[in-house]
Amino acid sequence: IVESSLPGDSLVINWNFSSTDPKIENIPYSLKIDSCTNVLWGIISFSGSEAIFRDSEFRTIGLMFQNSDSTYVSNITNESSHSDEMISLSDRTLRLVNSQVHTWSFYPSGGSKLTVENCVFGELLAQDSSEVNIMNSVCDGSGGYLGAMNNSFLFVWGSLIKSQVISRQYSVLVGGESSFWGTRI
């Protein structure tokens, strides 16, 4: 559980993040940043987490999917501004107030089943035995690449993929009615 405002990147002096703060619970680490410039923030949101970020600029937010139930993600786009928005996911709470996100990324794992529709995102890595459908979306590569690993299944339909595309181990990646502009497949 986190409620925080992350400092801007111009100069971060004596900033602390730990469970000793009354607005932070069950975080198994602490962080202290002192006298640093050009700080770029990134988080990964897990199932069961509850987070509110105010007045923060994120280089990236990753959404990790580990549960075996089906999850539908839509209308999440890179370079987005959020005046007061709850990111709509059934398994967690992620609220952004007066915040900006440069890149969104998705990480299905375990036996999760994920559908991504009408999104512009930076990276998606299907792992373990996850099943993923990407429809009418753009992967612009700003967070990395589009990949299927282990025993995952990744289906891309009606989408534009502008990143490197990788399929490893026993995974399957199928694309239909889509454009793959990445430098390598």
C-alpha cells in the first residue's frame, strides 16, 4: 500500500521511501536518494497492490499480471496525463493524480490470460504459460520489445508493432492483419 508524491528530476535531496512512512505499508525495502539529478521514476504494479501517486512524472509504469484469471486492459496510452484517474483493473488499485506516464508496459506471467485492446504501450513480455491477445493496439518499443517466452502464447491482431519481436523456448507468437515494423523478428 503506497500513497506518495515522487520528486521532480531537477534535484532530489534527502528523499526517503520506506514502510516507516505512515502512507507506505508492506514494502520490504527502503530507499534514500540524496543529491541526485535527472531521476527518472518507474514502478511495477502487482496484483493486490493499492497505490496512489500525486504530482508525479513516471518514465515508465509496468503492470504485472500473475493470476490465472482473465484480465482486460483497454485505452491505456503512452505519453498520458492523468488529472485524477483510477487505472481500471479488477485485481489492484492504481490511482494517478496530476501525474504523467511516458511509457506503459505489460508483463503477463504464470497462467494469466490478458487481453490488451486499443492501447499504445512500450513493451509486452508474455512469460511462463500466459496467454495474451493484443488487438487494435500499438507497441511503439519505448519500453523495450514485444516478446513471448517459456510456454506462453501471444496473438497479435489488427495492430502495429514498431519494436523488436522475440519468441523464445516453447512459446508461440502469431500475428494477423498487423504490421511489424521492428528492425528484427
